[in-house]
Amino acid sequence: MSALLDTAQIAELIGCTRAHVTDRLSKREDFPRPRINVSRKLRKWSEVEVLAWAAGGQSKRRAISAAVSR
């Protein structure tokens, strides 16, 4: 079973602020759904799913950069 992360841990993992995770990332359709969702203040996400989401975003950014630079 993967570790569960709160918004502060996600922010540290991907290099942004906790507020950015709360206000923007967690509301994106492509962002993983919380594994624990008791309230707005008590939510936890799967570390594996967040890492996979972050890796997918990096791949997309690289593909866009390569296409633009051609």
C-alpha cells in the first residue's frame, strides 16, 4: 500500500506551495482523487498516484517543448 500525502507533503514533493495544491492542483480534472476525503481540511492522496500524475505532466511538457522547437 502506498503512503498517503496531505497537501503540504504534495507541495514539498512537487516543489510548490500548499496553497497552490489546495487552490489549483486538487481541483484539476486530471489530478488524482483523494483516498481519504473527510472534509476540505482532511484529505489525503496516494503518493504513487501523485507521483504518476507529476511524471505524466513532465512528459507532456517535454513533448510540447520538442514540438515547438522543431
